[in-house]
Amino acid sequence: MASNGRNGWTLLVLATAILVYVIYFAAAAYTFQHLPPLPDKVQTDDGTVLFTKEDIIEGKRIVQRYGIQDYGSLLGFGGYFGIDYTAYGLKFIKDEADSMGVSKDNIVEISPDGKLFVVNKSVAYAYTKYEEFLWNLWTDNYTNDRLALDKLLSKDDVSKVTAYFIWSGLIAIEGYTNGFPYTPGLVEQSFDAVKATWVTIFLLLLVIMPIAGYIIIKFLDYWRDERITVELPPPSPAQKVALLGMALAALGLFVQGLLGGYMMHLYAEPSLYGGVDLTHILPFNVARGLHYNLAILWIAVTWVSFALFALPYFGLKISKGQAMTILLAGGLVAVLALLGLWASYLGKIPDPWWFIVGSQGRPVVSAGTLWLLLIAGLVGYLAIATYKIAGQNQYPFNSLLKILAIGLGGTAFGAFIGALPVVRPFSHFTMDEYFRWITIHAFVEGFWPAIVIPILLILLVVVGLVPPRLAVAVAGLDATLEIGTGMIGTAHHYYWGGQPTFWMYLGAALSTLEVLPIGFVIAYAIVLWRKGEIKNEIQKTILTFTLVAALGGAIGVVAFGAGLINMPVVNYYLHGSQATMVHAHLAMPLAYGVPSILMWVIAFTLSGALPLNKLPSIRKAIVAAAGGFYLQVLLSLAVLMYAQFSKGAQLGYWYIKSLVTPDGQLAGIWTQDFIVKAIWARLIGDVIAGLALLYIIYYVVVGFLKSGTK
């Protein structure tokens, strides 16, 4: 942009950040008036009451308290291993209705005010059989399903949980979930899924071309701009304190990897190597909750640490004691959040404190509300500090720092939303999902790019690889697009959860329009490399990590996220399947993990704790790690995805996560020999990625020990 419009991008990003939250809160007024009804009671046509509204709400609370959705899923939301509780309920209802000769139209009738569900007796029989099935699954044979609920749930608890699950099936039968989950002859896809997909593809082609054209024009406009280099002095003792946070983050990544391998093992068999049973202290739901929380936390700790390391170069005044206090506070919150989840899922925290200091039991947004509020406060403080020092710097760093501050601020507000309603869970599943996905996207697809991209661009500008105007244009455009489309595009998770149908069109279209203009900067950097203008080790390292991250983002986020599982007509069959694991296992570690590891490498190199002669091997290691994640997908996760897609389309959604089947006449998908072999095939990619990352972690830990930081 011209010099007199250099603040234009910053203002646009800020306006977009404010607008998306305004839209969400405004849309809540309509959405919450059109939720699937929570009936006062569900009764059979002869007047027998099966369960009440209080039973449904209490069942939801029990599911969250013990992390039951971190094993299985409800309406596809939750864990990717373990049964889908809605689909299994529908399977029981369908089998009973068929045996009694009851048609779909006569299964349930809802009163005009939604306060009464009158169901056929086939539902009553299904309810009883489902309750017995869950009781046997969770209490009599818990090591088989990899959970530890045998001493936590009473018969009455299971009855209420069953009511919650059956309710979700009844609203699916009545069309509140757009025909999901697929149950042949009972619940089938609505035509809206086809129309929304068509609209999405049309808008994608219509909008993406002018956006791409604009980016190319700017790319060419700024091609010959002068590049600058900035000589950074050795870090101060206060800055070196940040190395402690990065070393702790490295250990967090190590533990996260171990938990991922442990869960992969539990996919294939209920105990380690057929003998070591850890499910009484580390059941699957706990391991999964810790695994994804560690991913979020070690990345967040890295960003906080790198901010403490880098911001003093731009004018932040901070003492060694203040830096240590911030790091210790952040580290303590992270540890307590993890311990709270473990204690909550194992029933060690009394009601209602489990929700506040334990775990909310909402997959991904699972930290206790107190910890989320503290995280929101810490990240908000960094946002304010970053915005203040931005005014002390010249172009382009002032603009890049302001965009970074907006990204931090948006994430902080998203964490605050994730803490709602603070004391007890929401009573309605759909309302809960509405806010949960806002928080998840504030962490990932909306505001995290506005944090990572400016940091990468600051590094690229400092080492003379990207012209200032190009850096600001890319950061501004990317942040605007990612926040606008990524946040509103959150609604691509609303297709099947009971939200009004308009969210299907809005969510599908906008989330697919996410663009990564950073790719054009990468093209620019590659040209520089080919021309021999990238010469020193730090330049090579920054560019290598950026390329690995961008490619992972393009494949994981754009191809397997927006391109594959986002389209409603395809997502209908892949929602909550291993397709999401394909997306997550490329997008999260590569698009966000790799830039975070780059922050370790830069900080330790500038501090002298990592010798320059180690950078070539570090670059090889990060490329090898990326290769390991791609092998995970090619050899295992994509194979499982395709198998689930095929079987689900044939038998119904209930089967794609089956470990045991309701009637026992068909082997569950997870027990089939081909599927077990595909699970174990993931080990090849796991080992390669694990060893490569362990190599980097080793040098981070050794470098920290040699740095003398206390």
C-alpha cells in the first residue's frame, strides 16, 4: 500500500476481528430461538413416561463430567474412536421399529410447542435395550472399550445418559439435524446438503480467481522493492528467560507424542502389547483429552515465550523477574489444566467444581473454566503489550506487530467465550456446540494464522528475504481472510448439530474461501533461493521451516480441510471420521507446530545455545518429521477414512466407529483384520516423525541446560 495508507491493513484486520464476533452474537439471537426442542417429557402413545427434560440435561452433564465424548461422539461430535451414541440409538430404534412393522412416520410426534414427544413403543424397547447395552459396555467389560467408567456410573446415571442419547436420535428423525447421522430407511441426507455444496463450489470459483489475481498483482508490484536486514544484538538476561518456556514446550511436545502413540495402540488392542493395562489410570478418553490439550498448550507456551524473547527487540521493557513470573504463571496454568482434566474424567473432583477447575468435558474446549479465563487474561495481556510497542516502531514492524496484537486479542476473547457459562454446563447440546466451535476456531482457523503469519513475516523481513510492503500486504490480507472466513466458517461444524439450516450454506461457503497468500511469499522466497540470494544458515533455516509449514497448511488445511471434509454432501459421510484425523494430523503439527519449533530454533540460535553448525541437521530433521506425518496419512489414516466412508454409506453411520455391534451378529469395524493392520501401519510414520522431532527436542533441552538460564 502507499505510504499514506500503511495503516489500512491494520484497520481492516481490526474491523474484521470485531465484525465476526458481532455477527456471531447477533446470529445467536435467531439461532437460539430455533433450537431442537428439549421436551418436558418423552412418553409412549399409551402415556408411559420414558424420560424427562431433567433426565436429558442430567445425562448431558454426566457425559461431560466423565469425558464420555472424548471416547465416542454425539451427532458425530467428539472422539474419533468409540461408538457414535446418536447413531447407535438410531440403530436400536430402527431394528425395533422394523421388527414391529412401524414406519418412520409413526416413530415420534412432537407437540407444536415442543414440550412433549410422543413415541411409538418401539422407542421404549430400544431405550431399554440401549441402556442395557451401555451398562454392559461401560461397567462389565470396560477394558475392552478402553474406558474406566465401571466405578463411576450407577444404573441411574446410565439411564439418564441413555435418555440424552435417545433424545439426540429423536431430533435427528424429526429433521433437526439435516438428515444426519445416516441411518438407511430412517434418517437420510436432506437435499440442502447438495444445494449448499453447489453454492460453495460456485462461490469458490467466483471469488477465488479475483483474490488470486489481486495477490499476483501485488506480488509483481512489490517484486523489485528494496529488502532490508536488521542486525539483532545478543539477547539480554531477561530475554534468555524465555528459553525456559521453550524447553518446557519441547517436553510438552514429547509427552504429547507419547500419548498419541499410546492411543494408536489402544485403537488396535485394549492393553499395551497384550499385557500392560493402563486404562484404570489412563483410559482412552483421558489420553485423548491430554493429547490434544498438550498440542494447544505447548504451542501457546511457545508463543508466549517467543513474545518475551522477541518483543524487547521492538521496545518492550521487561525485567528478568517479570519474564520469569509470566512464564511460571503460564506454565502453572497449563499443568493445572492437564491435571484437572485427568482428575475430572476419573471422577476425583466433586460437583460442580469439576466444571470449573477440572474439565468441561467439551472435546477440544475441555479445560476447566477457571483455566480458560486465566489463559484469556494472559494472552490478552500480551495482546495489549504488543499493540503498545507497535507504536514505537517504524514501518513495516509497526503494522506487523499490530496485526499480531489483533490475532492475540481475538484468541483471548475466544478463550473467554470457551469459558461460558463458567459455573455449570449449558443445558442444550446445540447451544453448547455454538460457542464451542467459536472458541476452537479462535484458537486455530480464525486468529492463530493472524499470530503465526506476522511472526514468520517479521523473521523473513529481518533476514532480508521479503520486502516490507509485501510482508504487510500478505499479513493484512491473510489475517483479514482467515479471520473473516475462518471464524464465520466455523459454521461448517453446524451442519448436523441441530443449528438452523442457513448455517450450512454460510459455513460451507465461507470456510472454503480461506486463502493462504503466504504461498505467494514462499514463491518469492524460492525465486530468491534459485537466484542464489539466500546464503546464510539462518536464512536457509527460516525459509525451510516456512516452506514445510506452508505446504502442510496447503495440504492439511486447504486440501483435506476446506476441500475434502468441508463440503456438506461429502462431510455427511465423513463427519467425525478418520478424515478429520487426516486434516488434523497435517494441519496442526505442520501449519502451527513447525512455525512454533522455528521459534525455538531462532531464539536458541540468537542466544548462542544452539550452534550455527547444527542448523543444517535441524532443517533435515524438520523435513523428515513432515515426511513422517505424510506417511501417517498415506499408510494409515487415509486408508481408515476410505474404509469408514465405504462402510458408512453401505450400512449407516453407526458402523463407522463400531467396536462392538448392538446385535452381535456383525464384527465391529475396529476389530476387522484389515483395519487393525491399517492402524499399525501408522507406526511407520509415527517413528519417523517422532525420531526427527526428538532430535530437535534433544538440542533444545541440551541448549537450555548449557545456557545457564535460571
